[in-house]
Amino acid sequence: MSYNTYTNLEPGTTAHKELFPSVTMFDASTFYNWEQDNVPLHELKQRTDTLLRHAGFNEGGKPTETVTYTLSSAEDADIGIYDDMDSILDLIPKRLTYPVLVEICTYGKISSFELADIVTEGEGQLEIVNRQFSYSPGAKLRGVSSVQGEGTYNNVHFTTSAGDDDDVNSSKSYWNAYDASSHRFERNIFDENLWDTTGSRGFQSISNNSVSALKTYTCFAEGIKIGGAGCKGVSGHPYDVNNDSTIPSHDVSPSSLSNLNARGTRLGGERDGYLIGTTRMTNVLYGNHFTNINVRGCLGKITLRNLCVDGANYLYGDDVVHIGEYGFNISNSNIVLEHCAAMRCKRAGVFVKNSDVSIASGMTCYRNYEKESGSVRGFLGNDEYGIGLHAVNSDINFATINEAGAGFTNAAQPNERGNPYNFAKNDVGIFLESSKLHGGTLWNGANSPLRTRGTANDLVTSFIRTFGNDVGLKMESSNITYLGILESFLNNTGIEANNSVLKLTQFDIQDNAIVGFNLDNSKLEYGYKGDLLSGAAAGHNSNSIKEYKRSYTCSRNGQNLIIKNSSQVVPSNVGDLTTNLGSWGGPGTSILAETGTLGLLGDYMHSVGATSRLADMVDIDSCDLPAIVVKNGSFAEFVGLACAARTDGASIKGACVAVTDNSKVAFRGSKHSWTALTCVPQNGFAVDEQLRNWGTAGVLANNNSVVEFTGPTKISRFGVPVLAENGSTVKFGPPTIDGQETTMDLNRFPVSSLPDGANDVNHTKVELHSTRACLVANNNSNIIIKHIGGWANDDFQAWTTDTTMRSTNPDDQCNRWRSRH
């Protein structure tokens, strides 16, 4: 199925009056007990009328305007105002042929409701909208609070207020709440005191920005102050140990598993940055919340808008209990969720089964896990864990463009960058089982700064963010196709995929304690639709510059990628990969060494290893681990990979990339981004560090595996840049079509036969710098260097076209080789 969204309904002026066929009754002249004898006829008429209503038949005729019902604290059924949802839903036909709007105007806690077996036809449409709602994507940060953080870390700064009367965007949070009204009655319903005292809920996060991927995130539960002295904004107390006493002991603690912890640097510490009065916050505020929402058997034009579910009781600390199983429980349905949120449920904030659900304008799933009374939670691994968004045999469609329509023009796409899709502090952020996740939006116009998406004048690029979970995104036999930027950070595991496929345009997977991508018999296709971001003027993340963030950022994880059991990591088929793809690396910011000097290169990916506790768990000798592992018959092709390692802790075979057990990795450098693998000294290559460096290989091919290097390549500062062991092979040469050793792959990697041609710099040229030996092949292994060297013919004018590059004849090549040790 595809993404759906429906126009907001305009409210009608009256509730619908229903007329059904009359039923002849007995009168007093006919029977002695005529009143009692009429009882079964009355009951029969009520049952008949109910069936006719649900079937959509009504002698009063189909309404000519939207039928509007209002949920309020005081009931007046004659004009369509009710004080409970069940009374309203009982009036809605199961076969709905006219538009119905339900507007929620009350405050505080609202009981659960169920939509069951409603099917819209023709002009039929159902919209349930919460009027007590405020959304603002650009409020200035006004205050912070230092509270207990995860693990052993104190003094985590959470926002407490945002908004400013002297700034239009900042004051929107206030005015959107203040202007809340019943659209039908055109009556303002704002009550400042009720916002602060009746159980409002709110979520406040750093506004989406791909450069400043900060983690500052706050939930307000139990009261939000709207306005205040001199500030047309919002404020509240961050959700912390006072709300849930298990936060210090049970929230995931990536830093405690990180090798950076032992080196005096906190994993993700640079994400705490903010500037009061400058940093922009996104506010999503709800003046009420439901305890549970069930949707089953509902098909057609059905939208739930601005609804929040909270599955907990109203207690604090040890006494808070997550009571509700699910927030939104959707089965066998086709609906739209817009600006919805779910928090503090046992099993899942949003559970979708056998359904097609479109998600628009943002979604928040926060702290969904098992929490009984006391200081103990359930744990991941015993099948009793909580999930933010859980889809089973379903399609999840995030806001996107109709590819068959106007195409990927910026004007045709929704401005999604400001909308927060956050899945935070659950056991699992998103869990897909036999399901599909689609959608997203991308910016394909000029930008400033160049090469950076999701910032500056880019208002289109969408984000999905999973953070603070045990597993950010978990997939079982599922598919993801996403056009925006997928971010997963500060989880224990970023993305875990089993027998699944991911097609991603861009991503940012960082600061996860154990691993960024864990692929098991799965496929990651990167650069999906990357040709829409191509060209230096258009701003694709191509050129290798320290200060920019790479399109495929995967760094600062315990290990960045584990690719195993016949898994694949491959570029999307978008033509010329040297211009239509971005490159692999880091965020463009540096991690500092203990001395405060530059520790690792900004645009290079690096892994941070693990603590001795984790090393014991996985039965390894060293806390320092390879950044990328490819094993058990797997394949990876990296275009423009930049990776840095450090050897001050231990010697590592394959510090950047370890390939083993019948696997293969192809490294593709280009004029925009060389394959660049290096070791960064931490202690000036002092004696101990030098000894460990001698025993370190930048790239390892082991147990019948293959590593191949094409295009511009530099590997430096390792004891052995490339090591092949136990029947493995190292290859250097030009890129050829898979399976055809004599045919150049010019469609994906164009090269020129002219020394000064536009693509001359795409030729394979290799620099190896070592402290021990440049290349080592051991135990029946091979080193193959083909078609590398200078021009065989000095008469360059003889080659007037690039047609000669279709073969790998040495006379046709312009490749170079250099090694130093």
C-alpha cells in the first residue's frame, strides 16, 4: 500500500438527526396489558434502528455537510455535545457514506475508546481531532535543568522551557495552545490553569538538524505551564528519577559499555551542547491524554489527529506502574495517524497488526516498557519487553511524495524537516516483523552549506530518530525503503536486521554501545535515489572535507558494522557512483583525546570498542575491536570509505575492516572521496603504542576471503596496511564489471583515457604507508596487482575518446602505484 493523507474536515453546524421507519404498536383498546405487550416491539425497533444506523441506512437522507460531534466536560446531546467517547462513536455508522468530525475539547485524562468495523465509502470520511494541542518546531531554548542521567552519569541537561515573546516562531507554542477552540461552535476553550493541573503531556526536542544531531530531549508529564511572566512560551519539569525511580539503574547506558569510558570521554557527550536563547526546540504539547485507543476492522478515509495515549497511573517514583498493554492497538485496518504520541505502555506504544497505517506530521513513542511497582523493570530477551512502534505483517507509511505524480520536486513534497518522529527510551524503538516501512522526503535543490542535508534552507528532508533504547530498530523478515535521514544513536544496538532489506537514501548511525548495524542474512542498499542529490552545486555529500557530515555516517559505535551470514552492503544502482552517491565516514566533528588535542579525524568513521565487561561477554581478548566486520559468506562494497583507528590500547588485525570466512569486500575510491584508511596516533607513537601498531593491520582478509581496491586509495600509519591470511586474496586494479575481469565498469565508475580528462582522477592509484610492511600474504594467500602503472604510450593525442577504457589492456590504462614503509 502507499502513504495516504486526507484533507482536514470543516465542521458542520449541527449534529445529524436520524429518522428510521416507524413500527406500529398496540394501543389500549386492543390488549389489556398493552404497555407490557409493546415492550418486545420497542426492543425490536431499537435493535432494528441500530442495525440500520450501522449499515448506513437512514430515512432522513445523507447529510449535506460534515456531521460534527464534540467531546466536552458537560453534555448537551441535543446539539451534539457529549461527555464520553462511547456515546459519540455509537452514533457513527459502520458503513459511513458522509463525513464525520469528532472534536475533543476536554482536558486531562480521558478513558479508552474503540473504533470497530467502520468502513468509509464515497464521500464518507472520519476524523477524530484533539483541539487541546499545540505544535511549534522552532521555539528558542529558554531554560535547562540538571537531572540524574543514565547509568552513573549525573548532570544531564534537559530543557525546561522554550519560547520567547520577541520571536514569532518561539511564541507559536503559546499561541497555538491559547487559540484552541471548538471549530464548530467557534468558542475558545483555552484554560491556562487546566493545562498546568489536569495531566497534560508534552515532548520537547532539539529541532531536526543533520549537522547538530543533539540528544537533548524532554518529556513533560503531569502539567505544562503555558506562558508566564515575560515569556510567551511553555515550561515544565523534565521526566526524571522523580517520575520513575528505575531511570538511573535501568535506562540503557551506552557509555558504560564503551571503551571511551575508560579513556575519560563520555560516549555521546558532545550531543549535550546547546545555547540558551539560540538553540531551537520543537514543542509537541497535548492538553489531554487517553488511556488506550483500539482500532480494528476499520477501512477507508479515517484519521486520528493530535492524540496522545499514556498507559501509566498517576503516581511517581517507585509507585508509578505502566498499566496499559498498548497505546494504539490497530488491527486489520487502514488509517492515518497524525501528530500522535504514546508513552508508558507495557508492550508497545503503537501496535499494528495486519494493517496499513500512514504516519504524518510526527510521532512520539516514549518509555514503553514493563514497569511494575517498585524499582524493577522487565528486560529485553525474555519476550516481555516494551516497543515504541511494533508492526506485524503490516505496512507503515511515513509522509512522502507520490512518485507517480509530480515527482521529487521540493514544491511537491511536504515540509517534513520540522516534524519529529522520535522513538526514545523504550526497550526497542521500532520493531518490524514481516512488515514494510516506506516513505520519507528528500531535498533535491541547492543548499547552503553545500553537501549538507537537513539543515539551512532545506525544509523538506525528513528524519526518523531512535535513541536511548536497548535496540533502536529491530527487523525480522522485513523491508525498509526510506528517502529521508534515518538516525539511530545512543542505543546499545543501533540497527539489528535478520533476513531483511534496508534501502536508505542517507543515514546517521552513531554512539551505539555495541554495534551500529548488525546485519544477519540481510541487505543494506545505501544511496537509494541518490541521483536526486547529485552534483556539487546541488549539494550532495561527496567531497571529502573534514567539517562536513557524510551521507552514510556510521561512527563512534562499539563496532560500526557487523555484516554476517550471507549479508550484503551495496550501493544503489544510480548510474555514475562517483557523483550520484555520497560517501562513508564520520559526522564532521572530532572526538578529543584526553589531552584535549585532536584525537580522531572528523569526517572519518571510527569505532570506540568496548569495556572489559563487554569483552568478557563476547569472549575476546581485546577491548579494541575492528570498525567493520564482514564474515560468513558476506559481501560489502564501500564507495568513498574513510575510516580511522587507534592502536594505543591493543594490536588488531583488521582495525578498520576485518573480512573472514569466505567473504569479500570491494573498496571503491573516486575523485570526490578516496578510500582513506589510517591510524591516528594518540601518544605520539610512544614505545608501547608503536609496539601495538606493528601488530596491527588496517585491513584483514582471512579464511578464503577477498579484499579488492579500485580507484584512488590511501592506507597509512599501520604496521601492515593490508594483510591476507589462510588462503585469502588482496587485489588492486581498475573497477571491472562483476564476473568480467577484462571489462571496465564505466557506467558506475567512469575513467578517462586522456591524462587530463575529466575522469582521469578516478583511475586507480594507491599509496601505502606502513611502520612495518606494506602488504603481507600468509599461508597460501595471494596479492594480485593488475593494470597498475604509468602511461605505456607517451603519445596522448592518439587516444581521442574513452572507448579504449572498455578493456583492461595495460596499454590503455593510466593507473599509479606507490608504497612506503
